[in-house]
Amino acid sequence: MFSRILIANRGEIALRIIRAAREMGIETVCVYSQADREGPWLEQADQTVCIGPGPATESYLRIDRIISAAEIANVDAIHPGYGFLAENAHFAEVCRDCHIEFIGPSPEAMGTLGDKISCKRMARAAKTPLFPGSDGAIEEEEEAVETAAKIGYPVIVKASAGGGGRGMRIAHNEGALRTSIAAARQEAESAFGNGAVYLEKFLERARHVEIQVLGDKHGNAVHLFDRDCSSQRRHQKLIEEAPAPAIDPKKRDAVARSAADLVRRADYAGAATVEFLMDQDQNFYMLEVNTRVQVEHPVTELITGIDIVKATIRIAAGEPLPWKQRDIKISGHAIECRINAEDPDRNFAPQPGRLERYTPPGGLGVRVDSHVRAGYMIPPHYDSMIGKLIVHAPTRPEAIARMRSALTEFDIAPNRTTIPLHRRIMDSAEFKAANVEIHAIEQMLKG
Ligand code: ADP
């Protein structure tokens, strides 16, 4: 096992990794930017190294500085968390070249599953359900027009290297499709340096359901069931729950097994999430694979009892997975609300600045993963999530009631947060009936 690891991240996920490492008897070295000098999580690390000014491009995204810090601190491995460099295959490669273990997949496996077109090719072999659409990248416009006519409009043109909802265009007819292809190519080229685009059927009403998978370095992979992340705003997840409610057990089983098979075929070691859209008839269509631990991993931890962050460290150290698929069972229901310092009444404008009051809720089945405290100054440079409130209860209605109560208890001032919005969603008939599709929250905000 490693004796010291470096955490190339900040905030709640840095703290989450410190906690896991400390329980495992591993020392932690946390890098930080000048804007994070007073970050409360840094007090929990064994060592800290400043790597530059506030903007992420000058600190958390600087591979050279992170590697220098790792060399100086003499660590065995680097945990990238999520965001920043977590899905950067070049970073994983540099770590390997420097003989520092990257806690995540190999650059090759990350490349195969992280690129949407090569991922789809492998998914086809694993019988992971895919959207009807183009076979790989669009080469000829005429071919795409033919495919769209076959599968029917609307269709969506997406960038192979895409992320964060960029490089996507919906087309309702042939004329729009022709302009979309050219525009999406250009956008993808300038945003990602890779102009490859592909076409798939656009689903008007769908739920976002994803499968958590863990793979090891010995050819094993297991799934940890599913999560529903349909409560979104502008393709950003707001609420996640596990298991995904009201899904036929046979469907769940088949899709989850295909996701684990896909990860196994890619020789993938670490945590991966295979994301799907699900239509009203419970047909699944794969969106993409995220090659890292996700923000919403706690809901899966609570229903399976598996510590996903510890698992990523053990896997990187070469340990085989200690479970067979049949050992992994679902217990109860978990819900997570992302607490963002944003003003829902002013188009979710970020609310940086000093937190004067911060009192998190507690009690049975209530977990708060947060890096802040009263007096903390929220810097303007990073995303506005200041914590995650996660609850676990025997059933979904009990979990909703517990979340409702915990949200009421949560006291944050003067910064505006997403807490009132979460309360409204917990009270809505749609959420209670598990009838939330990916555009429902936006419609609720309009209405
Ligand atoms: P990104 O990597 O940019 O996040 P994804 O492929 O994960 O791109 O898609 C992001 C979001 O865009 C999805 O959660 C969904 O809301 C919407 N979307 C993507 N593809 C489709 C589709 N074929 N039909 C309907 N909505 C889609």
C-alpha cells in the first residue's frame, strides 16, 4: 500500500480523499492555490504545497507544478478527484513517466472510454444499449442526412471530445442538420482541438440514469447499481438518488451488467460511471463514460456500504476487488442535494464572499460532505458548490422526509444557496412520484 499520496484537487473532494487516506494509514499532501490559502480542508492534510495563483489555469490545471510538488513531497501516488485534471489522459501519462501512480485508469483506458466515438465502438461489443445514430464520426454530410431520415427527427449532433454540454446541437429537420454539422464541427475544433462529431437520436423526454462501476488491474469489474440524476439545470445535476426509482429489476440488471462488461473490456482500473438516458418505456441509451469518481458517489456508498474512494486507492495500489458481483446488495434509499452558493432568484448567479453563518444538519442517516465553515471566504475562482447533503433511509418516501427535514435545519447566511430550491423540489408531486425527467426542473423554475 502507498505510504503518502498527493491530492490534486480542492474543497469537499480533497477533504473526502484525506478522510479515506487517513483511515487507511496513508499520509496526504494537498496542493492549493493562493486563493485557497485559508481552505479549512488544508488543516487536515499532513502537508500542503502552494502551486500558484487563484485561477485554475495557473494552479490546479498546471501539470508541471503538481508534478514538482509530488516530487518535492516524495509521494507514491496522486489522486485527481473529479474535475480539473481527473480526465486528462496526458496527466495520467506524465504521472506514469515520473513513476508516480495515478489513482485512476491507465491513459490508454481513459483515452478509449473518454472519447465518445471509441467508447461507443467498445460499447457495441459489450452489448451496452446505444442511441440509434451514425456509426462513428460523420465523414460525409449526405451520409448523416440519410441516417437522420432513417432514425427520424429530432436528432442531436455531438462532439466526440465533448464535455460540459458544449459542442451539441439539436436539429429538427434536414436544413437545420446541415448547418448543425458545420457549426458543431467548428465549435468542437476550437473548444477541444478535435472536430470529430457524431449523430444520435434526440430524446425529448428522458431520465438520466447512470451505473457506477469499479474495475481492477486483474481483469475484474463489478457494478454498484444505478443512480438517477434527472434533476438538472442546464445539464448540471442538482439532485441525485440511488437506486434509480421505479425501474424494472430485469432491465436494471441487464444494463448494469453490460456497463461492467464495457469497463472490463477496456482493461479499466478504477471508478467509472456509465451514463444513460432512459425513455418512458425504460429503454436505455448510453451517453458517455466518466473516467473518475463522481460528485454523487456518496449515494451509492450509502446504499451499498462500499467506500468508493478507498476502493480507488486500493485498486491503484494493485489490490484485486474484494467482492464478486453477487456480494453487492442494495440497502435502503439515498438522496443527495448539491448545496451551491448561487441565487436561484437571480438566474443562479454565484454568491462568493464570506459565509457568516454555517450550521449543517445532523442525526440518523444524515451525511454532510463539505469543506466550509462559518467565517470561510468563498473564492470566486471555482465552482459554487459548497457542500453536499446526503441522506439515507429504509425507503424512498422516508429518505425524502429526512432530506426535507435536514434542508430545514441547514442554516447558511448571508449567501444565497440552492437550499430553498431543493425544499421546493422535495415538496413537489413530481419528485415524490419519481416522475422527474431531465427538463422538469427548468420547467418548474419557469412555471
Ligand atoms: P457532456 O459530456 O457535454 O456532458 P453528454 O453526452 O453527457 O455530454 O450529454 C449532456 C446532456 O445533454 C445530457 O444529460 C442530456 O440532458 C443532453 N443530451 C445529450 N444527448 C442527448 C440525446 N441524444 N437526447 C436528449 N438529450 C441529450
